[in-house]
Amino acid sequence: MAQSNCTQATEFSLAGFTEDPVTQVYLFLLFLLTYLVTIVGNLGIIILIRASPNLYSPMYYFLGNLAFVDLCFSTIITPKMLVDLMSEKKSIAYAGCVAQVFLFQLFGMTEYFLLASMAYDRYMAICHPLLYPLVMSPKCCFQLVTGSCLVGLTNGVGQTISMSTLPFCSSSVIDLFFCDISPLISLSACDTTLSHIILTTAASLFGVSSILVILLSYMAIIATILSINSAEGKRKAFSSCTSHLTTVSISYGASFFTYLNPSSRGADKWAVVFYAMVTPMLNPLIYSLRNKEVKEAFRGLLKIK
């Protein structure tokens, strides 16, 4: 057995992107800029929502929580990667790897269900406007956000337990710039059938269910918009969904391309960069540039008339 000649790993080596020092400096500057924009953008959205009374609505309550999740999601990976780009030895302790897997899975799944909650919010606002204030009460919004976090927590705990039961050899090298569950499972020195079953079940149960909520919500929204007689009414109804639709398309598109793309590992790394670093940066920019209420609240906060 391979496991009999294997010393249990206390740390993992990370392959990173390149060994060329000049390229590493350029990548460091690029990723540092991306992370700074992510911090400023998401913190800005959170502060703006809290400071602007006209943004005290369910949609912006969800957006504030999404911004917080995006900020945490990026912070799990980027600071460690920036340090590794400037270091000769690129490694992560076993405990740090377990923590990274847990948090990455937690916040990643939480984001999907927050996006599903936001789709349901748009469905109620457009399809049932008279019931909207009653159904989307502060209590309901809090429950939806809490439920999203609990689903993310369940996913994170399940994936972490799955990983912690696997033995890894001390010479294990992760062909990525952080600890992700899929490449870790492939590095294990024993049968990984159960771990793959847990991973597939979680993706199917949680991922597909959040997608279904979004798809069903927008099918009803599109049917309602098409039934509106005036062109102006259709435009206003659709414009309230464009920012969320754009965010959903980017988030799910990046996720599918990252984990379902059969291309080479090098291309996969850049897909992961887009999924884990660029997407959290784009979300606040999308809502800032495309949302009239956010832009007006920003001008009001700066006292620009």
C-alpha cells in the first residue's frame, strides 16, 4: 500500500504560478491592487448602506451581507498568496490548510445562498408588490441571511471533516496557490471514494438548490415583466434586476468554469483567480455603477449636489 511508505504531512507545498522572480513581482502588484480594490469596494458598500437611510430595504440588507462575505472570501486567500509571491518557500501548515478549506467552503456556499435570497427578494418585489412589505419583513430577511450562513457552515464542516480523515504524505505538493478541497482529495494516499461522494453530494444538494431558486424566481419575474403593458414599466422592473443578474452570472459562471472546465491545470489556476479574487472585487463595482439608488446615496454621503 502507498500509505505504508508515507509519513503524515505537517505542511503542504504550494505550486503557485511561476518561479520567475520578475513575473512574481508583477503578479504581486496586480493581486495587491485587486485586493485593495476589493477591500475599499466592499467596505464602502457596507458603510454606505449603514449610513444612508434611503438604502434601508431588504435588497440592500442582502447586498451589505454579500459585501461582507465577499470581503471575507477574498481575505481567506489573497494575503497568504501575496506573502508566498515574495517568498522562496511557498508552503502552508496542515492546520492552516484545514482552516482555509473550511472558510473557503463556508463563505463560498454562503454567497450562493445569499444570491438565491436576493433573487427571491426581487421575485417578491416584482411579482407580488402588495405582499412585499409583509413577506420581506426584517425578521424574514434576518432568517434568510442566517439560513444562508448555516448552509455555508454545514458545507464547510462537512468538507473539513472529509479532508481531516484523509492521510497525506509529507512530500505533497498542491498544484494551486491555496488549499482547495478538490486538489487535496486527489493528493490523498488512500481511497478517496467517500470524500468524492461527500463533495459531489454537497455540490448537488446545496449548489443545485440555490441555482433552482434563482432560475425559478427569474422565470416568474420574466413572465411578470412581459405581462406589463407599458414599455416604461417593463424597463423599470427589469432595471431593478440587472445588477443582481450580472452578479449571479459572474459568480456562477466563474464557479462552473473553475470546477467543470476540463482544460489544463495552468488555465484552471487563472479561472480560480477570477472566481476567488476578481469576482469579490467586481460585485461592489457592479452595484455602484449600475444602481441609481447607490449612486445617489454616495453623492448624498459626500454632500455633492
